[in-house]
Amino acid sequence: MDVQAGGSIGERLRFIREQIRRAEQASSRAQGSVRLVAATKTVSPERIREAMAAGLTIAGENRLQEALAKIDVLQGEPIAWHFIGQLQRRKARSVIGVFELIHSVDSVELAQEIDRRAEAAGVRQEILLEVNVGGETTKAGFHPDELRRTLPQFGILEHVAVKGLMGIPPPVDVAEQARPYFRALRELACWLSQQAVPRISMDELSMGMSNDYQVAIEEGATLVRVGTAIFGARHV
């Protein structure tokens, strides 16, 4: 049985975790160096619990109101929440201290707003900077050259910790075609880390989804966001 096409949530999850382990080995990376973020948009709390029973530890949500409702239902459960969708500045206050990591900070202004709200809450919020790796006009994110120019502006934010980058390549026919985009994101992270800007590290690379996470791991991903391969096709 192809557990990616059928099988239970637990079977699919175990299959993906084994594929991650094999990709780590194939690229001579330490076991456990890649973390799985289950993309749980439209997934019910009951189905998230099923995934947790199979070992899921991180859920990634795209829609703030939907996420907050699930977090309330699952309060006290052993799961971390990441925000992986587009975040509007006016809603920044609602994510502070609720999500362990925000993957999708796509402007200096949004980072400044998060910093202001984090200061008011007395916390330090971890974020990733979203990069538009394919230069697509329909996608948010920094152009690589823009990020190189603006990097020092993130270093002065005392209540934000930049932990790395996130990127989504343009649609491709086969996973291998996404490799140059993943490689470009890794190389950008390496360059940024060499600038030694305070409060900025490039320890995390959030890249790779259901169709291409193995290639992303080979190119340095530390976080892969997988939804459909775990929970099946979404109905939105």
C-alpha cells in the first residue's frame, strides 16, 4: 500500500518521517537535524490529535483565526505551533507568544510591528524572513538583494530573534526542478550569516513541502512543511 495515497494519518506520518531520515542520511546530515512541521490548515483538532499520537510535535497554521481556535481546543497538549501563512501587520499582536516561530515575515515594517508588540508582552518572538526565491510577482517575500540591504535593520530589534529564512519555489513539474531555488536560499543564508548582525542567526531554513521536501533536505532544509502527504487533499 502506498501510504502517501492511502492509509491512516499515523501511517502516512511514519512514512514521511522515514523519508526524512533517509534524506538526512543521503546528504550526510545528522539524524534529527530536520524537523517536520505538519501544515494543518483546515485540519480538525481531532485529526491533529491522531497525528500527535503518531509522534507529531509541530503544527503549522496559515489562517490566524482558525489557528487560534485550534490552539484553544488543544491547550495543554504537547505540540508546538508555528505560523506559516501571510501575516498582516494589524494582526501581529495576536501571534505574539502564541506561536513558537513565525515563518513568514515579509517586510521590515512587519518585523518592527512584531518587535513592538513583543516588547509590550514582555517576550522575545522568534521569526524567519520570507524570501521570494523565484522573483514571482504573485508571492510575498524579500528579494534577495533587498534582504542584503535591509539586514542591519533587523539587528536593532531587541524583542525579535531572526532565526533564519523561509522560501517557496515557483511551481515545478518534478521536485528536482526546485533544487536551484532551495540551493539559492541556502547560499543566501550563508552570506547573511557571515555579516554577523546582532540578534540574527541563520540556523533555520524552512523550505520544502509535500512534493519536494526530500530535495529541500538535500539542499539544507531544517524545517519542512508537509500537509497534503499527511492529511490528504484539502477541501477549502
